[in-house]
Amino acid sequence: MLAQIEKPTNDFHALARYLVHGREHPPNPDRVAWILARNLPTDDPTLAAHYMTATAELSRRCTNACLHTIIAWRDDERPSPEIMQEIATRTLELAGLGDHQALVMGHGDKPHPHLHMMINRIHPETGRAWSTSHDWRRFDRIMRQLSDDYGFVYAPAHAFNPGLTDELPKGPNSSATYAGKRGASTRRTQWSARSARDYAGRVSEHLDRGATWDDIVGLLAEDGLTVEAKGRGHVVGDGRSYVKLSALGLQMTAKGLARRRSPVRRPKHSWSRPLLDAVDLARGLAAWSLVDRDALRDAEAARLARLAKAPLIEQLLAGLRRQLSAWTAYTPPQARRRQRPDGQKRRSRRQGRRRDGAR
């Protein structure tokens, strides 16, 4: 007995149609053997999908509330419908989904007994979503427990028991196969976990904390391997197979090695004086009549005394700053008003429009 968890979706109606009709045309008449509804007022798949969709709207954050889970038995095991329903109920309770809406459907169109569960991740009262983090691990632990309780053979999936696939290479997934049929070079197999560990052990003997990107590339090139960018990371391989660079367990990641390869060096300045000094502040305050001219002269004298001890380049920069300040001198608004000829007063735009309209 094992459990398979599909990727959550947001369409209860599509899953309900699949559970009833499947992908065969015409549908198999023995497909639906029995239906069990939990926390739902009906066992009709179409109406149940409506109820679940309405409940899923209680959560604004969860966009994929439809969870599809399959429980299957071996061909030589023949559990009764009552036992299958009891196992489905206990599975939901042990997974923390006992209060959630669920539609359980037993199928009879395959040689092996199995059932499907359409589960609503949103709690009907609290509106909180059931977390799918490591859901496969939780369901696998439940299957192990229920197999012992009911006397069935526990048949774990390969992903749940790495020991079963430690020496087996991984073939391309469905996306890679689909792209490979259209000319993409994605049909390479992935190294087994044991092969990756053995090769990483041999490579690590020639690396230390001071290893660089070129050292990694050179060691891999001796074995006919190259480093390629794939997705957000890097892979190591040739034209037939590959392995993720992170699976080799090296001391640094590919991004860290890349940073070592081209370090960013910031320029060092020989001076660190701010662009705004005491003289600039004194000049601005004097323009607003907040300080007298004596304070400005004292600031100028202090800067000249400081520049006398500074290198020639700083003296040139200081002179350039003074020249720029003279070119971009700031005149206070009060001074601009006093500069209007013949005592003319500034009129607003509204007054100007009124006079123009009167004319």
C-alpha cells in the first residue's frame, strides 16, 4: 500500500470530471465503484466541486486549494470497500485533514485496487490552508503505519526511500522529454546519488579552501566534463549524462566560485573630504542673514590654512569648488523680491487671468 500526492491545483471541477470520466472515450463503465463524502452535504462530484470552490474563497492567499491524493494496493491484495473507506478516513485524520472537505472515490478500472481523494486544503471554519510542506513524507509515514495495522504490504515510492534508488541514474522528467522531442538536448540521464558521492570524493582530494573556479574547471576537464549553466544553478557533465554541481558537495557553491574568479575591487581614494565644508555652510547661512561676514571670513581663513598643508591636487579641487560655487550662487527669495524695479508687486496667476478676461 502506498500513497501518491499530485501537485495542488485551483480547479475542483476539472478534477471531479477526471475522477468520474477519466481520459478514455467512452469512459469505462466500471471506473466509479463507490463514493464517500466527508464534511460535504452531497456525494455528487459536480455539486461537491461547487461547495469546495466556495469554501476555497475563504482564503485570499491560497491559490491552489485542490489537493489530489491516490492510495493504491498490490494486485494480489483485495481490500473490501469498507476497509478502503476506513483507511481513507484514518489517512485524512492522521494527516490533519479530518475537518476538511474531501470526496473519496474508489475505482475499479485497473487491475490493482486504488482510490482517489479530492481534498480541500482550506478549512471550512477557520479559512486557513493546510500546508503542503513535506506532504509526501507525512503520507508515507501514514501508509507505513496503516499497512502494519491492517496487514497490507507496505510499498514505498522510490522518492521516499533513497536507498532503493541510490545506485540508479535518473532519467529525464516529462518536461525534458517533451523538449527533447522538439530538438532540445535534454535527454541526458542524471548520475545516481552514489556516483555523485564517489566522484565528489575523488575531486575533493585535489581541492582546498583556496580553490578557484579555474581549478574546478581544470579538474573536470581532465575527465572530459564541463560546467554548464542550467536554470538557476550549474551542472557538470558531458553529452550523455550530467550531475548537479551542488550534488557534488564541494566546499563552495558555483556562485561563490564565480565571485572568486572575478572579484569586485572598489577604488581607493587618497582623500575622503566631503563636498560640503564649513565655508559652504557659512556662505549659505550668510546669504540668509543668519551669520555675519566675520564668521564667513574665519571659515575662509581656516580652509586656506588647511589647504596650505594639503597636496597640490586638493588645492586645485578646492579652487574648482570655489569657482563652481561662484557660478551657481544662490539668491534668497527675499532678495529676488527686493530686486523688482520701481517697487512693482508680484501678481498671482489668478489675478492675471482675471485682468486678461476683463480686457
